[in-house]
Amino acid sequence: MNMKLIVPIFTCISLFPAVQIEAQKRPNIVFILADDLGYADLAGYGNSFHETPVLDKLAKQGIKFTNAFTACAVCSPTRASIQTGRYPVKTGVTDWIPGLLKKNTILETPRTKTFLDINEITIGEVFKKDGYRTALLGKWHLGDDLQHRPEKQGYDDVFLKEDWGFNKGYYNPAVKTKQWDTIKGNPDYLNDKMNVVASRLLEKYATEKKPFFMMLCYNAVHEPIEPPADLFLHYKNKQSDGLWKKPDYAALTQSLDRSIGKVLQTITDLKLSDNTIIVFTSDNGGLSRETSNYPYSLGKGYYHDGGIRVPLIMVWKGKIKGNQQSGQRIISMDYFPTLLDLAGLPLEPKAHADGRSFLKNILNGQKLSRDTLYWHYPHYHGAGETPCSSMILGSFKFIRHYEGNSKELYDLSDDTGETNNLALQNPGKVNEMELMLDKWLKETDAILPLKSMNYNPQPDNTKKIKGAKKILNEE
């Protein structure tokens, strides 16, 4: 039975004062999702080497969040959570698709679901049901077959650069579709393709009476690091006095910034700015070999904060006050209900079951009452992470690794870099959080890794599974 047909329509009262917005006056939404962009990759978030004038200006026009987390330290699970408002463990997408199979490991790990189930209710479907035109451009990475593409999940206009979601290159991308090839003035560079397609669709939507919900999902700054030549030369000759000093990565980051700027300029030229909500964030932390996530430790693939903290900017001219900064703790599932709330649409709690609207925080700084967040990653990751579960309770962060049952406890209030493991000093807090974590894992039917009966201590023999040939296994 298709559960989408029987989910009731809830009529919860929106927190937004303009709840009775007429359909033709509902705000447009452009949700911009970067790939592998770390918390500190923008100049406005403290990077002393990168230049990101567009996004820095955008942050000043609205609200910048300094405590935004992703639902996973890798791509696909976070994207599934943004789409559904649910924890990855509930969607079954718990690792990047199709995942990494490592032979001869201490633990046997489950296989992630290789698609977002068609019965999941997506944010695209809800906005479409409420009269919006919907679009998804760029990277989907939630199922490569025709049955699980975004067209089946509520998106009217879809332009994908897709091969299991991987990026094989920015220049003349090897993976093309007829959609890309039919773009008038089709540029060679992938980031440029993105802003051209987005601008064409925005021009189309400007002539229609319906509001629109557009997800603009860049492959940047995912490897391979292939920046435009002009920006690379600029950074190659630039002196660095800090942690961020890779000219190719800096140039790719500014290329992303420049592309977004062209989309924002199109919105301005079409006189859509006053009624368009802009959201910018990333799917996980930055990859440590390419960037520094300082002051947070480690990076993509890991459950220290460097792997799960990201920039988050939200703008709505005339509605969201500018020059705001919020320390409200946000996670990927929260975008679904918050955007419905901003649009004056009814919330649907059974759809976005794990998300919380943070509208009141945007409007008046009121904090959410939620005190806990959870993560579960029962896999090995190419960057080095082993199967683990984690949670935050107040200011405390707890991580449990299933190899050797090692435990980490940090007080984030005075140890943002997670350098001082308090597990041995504070066994009471460890016990409290571990009991809560186990309860949550049981309630969500989480699959745990098991001890392998075939493990033989010797160097790992990593093998990419079928369907992921010639692809970096650190995804």
C-alpha cells in the first residue's frame, strides 16, 4: 500500500503571522545545497584565505546560524533527511549511496538502502500539493534508477548531473543527459551550468502566477578539485597567513560563490527578491584533506563536529531582519517544517516527524525547547571513521564506537575542538547519555554492526561495490 495516499492532512496553526497568505502571494523558496562545504569555508565564517563575497553579503541580509548540524557526516543520509524531515535511521539511507564495502573488518556492517523509498513524503511533494511549482537541479544522490528519481518524489522540473550522485569532473562533465544538452548557451563548466539552468527556470517561473520551490544542489566543492583557471591563478599568487591555504580548493569555493551570485542577480533582475526566501547550507562538513574545519575537529565522515557542522544562512527581504546571528542548534530535519511555517502552510507532523520549526528563533530569537540530537552511522567510512553512534545532550557530546566499545564525552561549552575526553572523569554522564542513546536506537529499530566471525587481522582490502567503479571511495 502506498502510504502517501493515506497520510492525513494536518491543519496545525502556523507560527508565522501571515498564515493566511493567499496562494498567489505565498513566498518563493530557493534552497541552495553545497556539497562537502565545511563550516569554516566561507570568509564570513572565519576563513582568512577564501573570498566569498556573495554569500558573506547574503548573510548580512538575513540570519547566519553558527550552530547548524547535518543529520549525517556524509552526503545521501543528510539529503534524505532534508527531503523527509526524518532521521536517516528511519529512512534506511544511513550511508552515502551505494556505500563502501570493506573486506576483513572487525565488524560486519549493514548495507545502506540505495534509494529514498517512494513511500517517503518529501518536502517537494508537500509544496507541490499546496500549489507550488517544484524544481530540483544538480545532485540528487537518492536513487539512480527511474523509479526513485526526483520526478517521482514531487519535483516538476528536474535537471540532474547524475551517476550515483558522484562528481567525475567539473569541465565538460562526462555524465550528461538530454536535459543538460538542451540548455541554450550550455556552458562547459558545471557550476556555470547550474546557474544558467536555474536562471532559465526562474525566468519561466516569473511569468507564471504560481509560487515556486527550487532546490539548487551543487556538486561543488566535492572532489575532484577542478577550479576555473582565473580563480586558481588568483589564489596561487595570494599569501596565506592561516590554516586555509590550498589555492585550488579556495578557487573552487569562490567559483561556487560566484555561481550563486548569478542566480541571486537573476532573482533581483526579475523583481522576485521581496517575495523569495533564500536558504544556503551544506550536506556535511569539509573533507579534512582539502580544508580545515577549525575550530572544530576532523571532518567529513567523522562524528566530531568538523564532520557535521555546516554554515547556514536564511534570507527573506523585509520579513527576516538582517545582520542577525543565531546560536540556535539546528539539524537537517528542521528545514521541512520551518519552510512550511515561513510559507504560511500547515505543518504535517507525520511527514516531518523528527523536524522542528525554528521560525520563532528567526523572528524573535526564541530558542527551541529540544535538548537532544542523535546520530547513528553503522558503517566504515573511507576517511577513517568506524561504526559509531552519537548524541548531544545540552552542552555534552557523546560518541560510542562499536569497535572495542570506545567512548568519548566532551563538554562543547568549553571544548569546541573536542580535545578533552571526559568519559573516564564523568562516568555518570556517560551512563546517562548511553542509556538515552540505546533507548533511541531501540525506538528507531536501528541496525547495529555485529562482530565478524571471519575477521583475520591483516591489512584492509577495500573493494568498491558494483555500481561505484572508478569512483572515490571517500564519498
